[in-house]
Amino acid sequence: MSASQALSAAIILAAGEGTRMRSSKPKVLHELAGKTFLNRVMDSVRQLEPGIMGLVVRYQGERVAQAARSYDPAVSVIQQDEIPGTGRAVQCALNALEGHVDPKGRVLIVASDMPLLDAGTLRDLVDQHVRLGDGATILTTRLDDPTGYGRIIRDQDGQVLRIVEQKDATGTELAVTEVNTSVYVFELDVLTQAIAGLNNRNEQGEFYLTDALEAARRLGRVGAYPAPDPLSVEGVNDRVQLAHLAKAHNRRVCERWMREGVTILDPETTWIDDEARIGRDATILPGCFLQGGTRIADEAVIGPYTTLIDAEVGQGATVERSRVQGSVIGPKATIGPWTYLRPGNELAEGTKVGAFVEMKKASIDKGTKVPHLSYVGDAHIGEGSNVGGGTITANYDGVHKNRTEIGAGVHVGAGNMLVAPVHVGDGVTTGAGAVIRHTVPDGAMVYSENSQHVVENWKPAWERGAGSGADSE
């Protein structure tokens, strides 16, 4: 029987505040590699296809529930009462799910603060549980420094006796390096009986789920499955642990892409979200952040010091020292340095968007160049055009965002102001400093005549050198 066939329910524990994070938001809504802890755990659990997935919330419960439903609308949200502890969380979950779960089925219980917990590890845990016929199975791991974790206590034959929390452990028990990961599989009937007799006679005054293991042992065999990768079951309690885990995970991500044929010059300063994709022979220079669903095609060069957020970069394109979000960059395009592409841009093959250019909801056709010092918003520029430095599309009239249309083969002079809505035809040439408010027909030349007025001796002689650094008598 596969894991997907074996699980009647999965219970995800997300009720804790996570006080050591020192944060105004619940711990499970902090992020690693582009996704919240809760999103990542739910994704892994969902792959096992449990009959029902329950999420136990308490601290900022509605906020956590809203996030969970955005990840999976089918999740069943369960409110834990004011009685603390993981054992109480499971009691609340079973009460809420009663009648919706096969009483002869199995239940997976998962903590939500292990952002790298993967479906493969969970599947192997459930498969062992089914194969050995255990009443309960614990996912464990061994750590060089087990401080803060509950210790797995075994008998002389290696069978699991109990789990002892750090604050309740003796000196001998503290020396144990095999620890609990807070992930379990129970036969439902065993779990129901085991949690019925929980108490809070411990240092924390909480109902520990771990205490249920002793009761489960009386009802049937308790097994343990050691996770092959300790990183996959590492929990996050504070921001120091989060930084450590994120760094270790990112190093693996970079190594995977390098083995796929991507050149990453400095993995220590390159951060890649899990959803990002990179083509073969692409080069990622130092200081880059590839976030969200970013896609980078073969032979593209990114960086140095570039941030791509949900961006698409075509084959052989270059993006240098820039920030690009929600935009499509065509093959062999050149972006940067110091370019800001806000969402909604589409840049065709061979285009150039240069230094200190900002774009938003703009499309520029093949071979068109916006080399420097310009703002292009809510606009389309045709093929083979060139926009002079200092040009602005004035797209906002205080109420509406208006559109600018510039044709193919247009030469826009330096320092132009295009006041939208406006249409400039194909093959137009505009003079430097032009202010364009009305339609310009194909093949025309347009300029603005601005009279220059000079008023001599505007300042008295003794004031003319002020601020110039010249000595005055």
C-alpha cells in the first residue's frame, strides 16, 4: 500500500506564536527561498494525498488560516482552545475531524516550522509504518548538537520507549543525540486512545503529544524512521536558525544548478528561490537574487548585483546591475546597468534598455533602444526606434494612466516630453527638448520652439562670484 493510499488524514500543527522569532507575525508565515514555512509544509504533505488535511491554529489564527486557504482551499482549519501544547492541538483536531476520517485509518502529524521537510521523507516514513505494522512511528534524526530537541529514549533492544523534552531530561538523557522531529504516523485507534489520558504534569505545564508515545507503546509497537537528510527535518525557532537553514539550503540549490550546466561565479552571494528556473550555459554573476517564478534561458548573463522577481529572460540576453519584476526580456536584449523594470514590460529581441531607465507596462519592439536617463510607462515603441536621454512619457494626468504610442524607425531627441495620450507615427524625428502633445504623422519632424530670454546684469557685480569659489575683496 502506498503512502497516498495509507493516510486517512494529515494534521499540521500551526498554533504556536514562535516567540523567539521576535516578530509581529506568526512563525509559520516567515519565508525561506520564496515560500512561507506553512506553504512549504502543506505542499509536501499534499503530495501524499491524505483523505483530509487539517490545520490547527491559535495564535493569530485567522491570519494563518487565510494564508493556508490561499495555498489550498480544501484545507480544514481547526481552532485550538486556550489549553496549551501539541497534545491538546491533536485532541482538538481529532474532535473536529470526527466522522470525516476512517476510524481504521492512519494519521500523519506534522509540525509546520520545518520548511525543508520534503514529500519523499514523509512518504518513506509512512511506507515503513505500514510495512512494519507499527501502532505509531516517529520521524527522528541525529544531531551533533541536539540542544532544544526532545530526545528519543530506547530500550536495550533498540525499541522506542519514550520522548523526553529538553527541560524534563536527566543528564544521561541529555547526552542522547537522536532527537524527535515532531513528525509522526499513528494508527487512528491508537492515537485516539493515547491522547485521551494526557496530562500537563511537566516543566512547561503543557499537554505534550510526545507523552502519547508511552501510551501508544502499551497499545502496540512504536517504531522510528531516521530521516536520511538532517537538513530536511531541521526546525526553525529563531532568526539565527532561519539564516543558517536558508544558507545551507541555498548552497544546495546553487550546486544543483551548477551540475545542470549553469555557471554561478559566487554561490555565497547568489540566492535562488526554489521556483526559479535557469537554462544551460547561463551565467550568474555575484550578488544576484533570482526570486519567485523567474525563468532564465540558455546563455543569458545575469548580474552582477541584479534582482529578478518573476521575470523572464530570453536566450543570450544580458541583465546587469538592475531590478526586474514581472517583465519579459527577449533574446539578445541588453538591460542595465542600473535599470528598473517594474511589472508589465515586454522587451523584444535585440532591444536595449540602459542606465537609469525606468519602465512600467511598456512594450518595445525588436532592436529598439532606450539607452539612458528615461522613463517609459504605459507605452509601446515600434521596431528599430531610438529614444534619446532624458525622455519621459507623461502617462498620468492625476486621475488616469494614459498610453503613448511611438511607431517604428522613430528617432526621439534628447529631453523630450511625450504627454499621453499621444501617437507618434513611423519614421518620425523629434527635436531635442520637444514637448509632444498631439498626433505626429508618419515621416514628420517635430520640434518645440522655445524662446530664450537673457537679462544681463541680473545680479550686482559683488554677488556674481558668490558660491563660485572666487575670492571677493
